Amino acid sequence: MGQDLSTTSYAVLGLLTFEGPESVGMTGYEVKQRADRTLRFYWTAPAMSQIYTELARLARLGLVTTSFDGPDGRRDRRYRMSPAGWERLRAWQSTSQPEFPLLKHPVALRLLLGGISSPAAMSAMLTDYRAALAERRAELLAVRASLEGRPELAYPAMVADWGLAYYDSEDTIAAELSSRLVAGTEHDPSAS
Amino acid sequence: MGQDLSTTSYAVLGLLTFEGPESVGMTGYEVKQRADRTLRFYWTAPAMSQIYTELARLARLGLVTTSFDGPDGRRDRRYRMSPAGWERLRAWQSTSQPEFPLLKHPVALRLLLGGISSPAAMSAMLTDYRAALAERRAELLAVRASLEGRPELAYPAMVADWGLAYYDSEDTIAAELSSRLVAGTEHDPSAS
DNA sequence: TGTAGCATGTAAGCCGTTACATGATTGA
DNA sequence: TCAATCATGTAACGGCTTACATGCTACA
């Protein structure tokens, strides 16, 4: 009963809290969609199969209740938070102190090894990264827009703003590093 | 011979590139120390056991060469990049396009669920986060300082600057969100 | 009628961690 | 002589992904 859950378990449980108490619950499929819209930007969007695994685990622990709506229980199975789930989530959220964020940054990692490549290639990589960033930012901006003017979603809106600010900061840094690379090449006769 | 390596494999291989060609190579222990100083800030510092596992894999694939310096080959085993390793790393760095960075942000995740807690508690969490950020920043700043004025380490210096800018941006955002939380409470009679 | 989307799961396998096991060297 | 640090690995296991397997429903 008291064994620890992974952060992803709590994340999935947390997604369920945005259903009102009168809700019939969410299917695993819907949980996945919500994860893709929110969790993805500052955690991960777990694979479908993991969503089902987590939901099954939470149900086994009594943290969510599950109902069978379909004919044989293999379709439209819906999950809702249980009182124990609320309690457990609240305890996790307010008692445990969060670990430091983990960043896996393949672009920065490649830049570290810039010496085996050329400044021009590294600069191009940063330009590509900025394009990817812009795409991602647009996606998050759409999510943010859908949260506007809904006081009950003030926290998700704050997190979305956090994400937008992060993307902006990444863009600024990438632009600056890119010009630093170009500036270093400029006066070098081997560059052209 | 041609099967794909994980990014962490390339990261470990990449750490070896900072040894000059005249170097006798690095022990797994030294690779771990270097990972803790550099990789940790924008990738992960793999556990000791994984460093050894990766090094063994790279040796098996002929991407690093290994020498036995100790009496029984179980001590001071040193690894150096092989020509094949250089080639493989270069191909990875310049040919493959980097995935988008992955962020696992437990603080943002908890903030998303701020509704089940209080603005004051969330603000306190952000304050704690800013303290952790300051600590981390100081560590990275020390690394950055050791890179100063060494042209052969210009790329690592850029990556360190990236990290510092990221931490600064996180601090700014956390401060802003924190005051937004306090501002929302200020005029609320239930707050005091 | 067929295809896109809804819906649920199992199996195999990689990546990475913690725990465990072992032993040498250096310096207080 | 004792503790810290250097040094190398194996074992067990958790988390997560991809691939696979299955079938319904809505709509063009």
C-alpha cells in the first residue's frame, strides 16, 4: 500500500485531477491525448502502452477506480481518481521535495564536440534547432491560448508560460552562440 | 559493425576526444569524473557501472583501444579513441540530426498540480528551486572559469555559457511566477 | 466499402540505476 | 593502521519504448 510510485505515475494520476468530480472518468486513450497536450512540454508523453500500464497499477493500488462501460470490459474502460488517490497525490505534491530538472540536450552535446566539425556546420545546426524551437513554441502557444480566461486552469497556464519563456530563452542563446561562431570565422582566411 | 549506438555511448566516446593524441588514455574512473564536470549539466552523468559498460561496448566495437597497465589487467585499464572511433563520432556529429531536447521538470510538474495545494506552498517551492538553481549555477560557473583562456576548449566554454544562460533564465521565470502567485493571494482575505 | 481514428492490451528488449563484491594506493 | 579515494566490475531490477495483436465505430 505504501510503496513508492514513479514520478510518471504521479503525472498520470495528476492528469485525472482536471476532470470535475461529476465526470465519468477518462479512457486511457484520452489520458494519452492530454499527456500529449500538456505533459510533453516539461515531462514526457509516455507511450500508449505505458499509460495503460500506469493506469492498471494505479487501479491495483486503489488510487483510481475503474468502471466497465463496454460489453466485455475491453472497450471504453474509464478511470477516475479515488479519495485515496487524491490523498496520495496531495501528499506527494506537498511533502516530497522535487528533484532538480533533468535536461537531455542533444544539440548542446553536439556543440561540445564542435571541434571535430566546423564552425559553419555548428552554426547551421543551431539554425535548425531554432526552427524546431519555433515549431514547438507554436504548438505550446496554441495550448496556452486554449487555457486563457479559465481561472480553474490558472496553474496549467502558468506552466505553459514557463515553457514559452524557456523556448524564448533557448532561441536567444542559440542565436547568440550562432553569431559567436560566425564572428570567429569571419576574419579567418580559411573560412571562405 | 554498423549497429547504432545510444547517444550516451557517443557522449562517452566524445569525452575521450579531449585527450590529446599523445595521451596514454583515460581510466573509466577518470571518464566518470569528466562526465560529472561536463556532461551532467546538459545530458546525464551516467553511473560508474554504466561508464564501464559503455567503455567495454566501445572497445568491443573497436571504437576505442584499451591497454592493460596493471599487473592483472583489472587495474588502471586505459581507453583511447581509435581511428574508427574518430570516424564514427564525426559521422554521428555531422550527419545525424539531433532530436529535440528532453526536459524532465519535477518543479513544473508540481506547479501544474498547484490547484490541490496553496499559492503560498507553490511560491515556497519556487523559492527552493531558485536556491537549488543558484547552487548548480555556482558549480557550472567554476567549470566555466577553468575553461577561460583556453582556445582548444572554446566549444566546451560555449556549452557552459549556454548552461549558465539557461539557469539565469530559469531563475527569472521562477521569480516571476512566484510573484504572480503572491500577487494573486494579496487581495484575497483568505490568505492571512 | 474501406480507411482513419478510437480503444486496449502483451511481449521483447534497451537503457540506466542501485546494490553488491572486491581490492589497491595514499596519506593522516 | 585506518579511512578516503582510486579502480573495476556483476546482478537484479525498474522504466520506458517499439513492435505486435486485436477489434470497434464513424464517416466519406
